[in-house]
Amino acid sequence: MKRICIDASEVAQLIGRDITTAQSLLRTLKDVLKKEKRQSVTIKEFCEYQGLPFDEVFEMINNIKK
């Protein structure tokens, strides 16, 4: 089954920052999206916010090889 949500460790890897920065970015994104603390951020929401190519990020997170 493919994952559709992103976590802080994956964000840290994608943006090349430490986990604390990634957690802060996810909190900011949740505020922007008016999500509750318990709600997850999807890969698509993260990519749209950061301006990253969804397909590439989705494939990386789900370990899909072209």
C-alpha cells in the first residue's frame, strides 16, 4: 500500500535540514491549512506549499523506482 502522508523525518531529508526545522515547517503548514494537531499533512499538500514536484516526492517516499 502506498503512503499519502509525509512525516518530519522525510521532510528533513527532502529539504536538507534537521528534524527540528522540519517539525516547525509541518506545524506552519498545518496552521496555514487550518488542520488540527492530530491531522496529518499529505505529500500533495506539502509539495504544493513548497513548490516541489509531487510525482518525484511521492516516488521517493514510497520507494518507487522508474
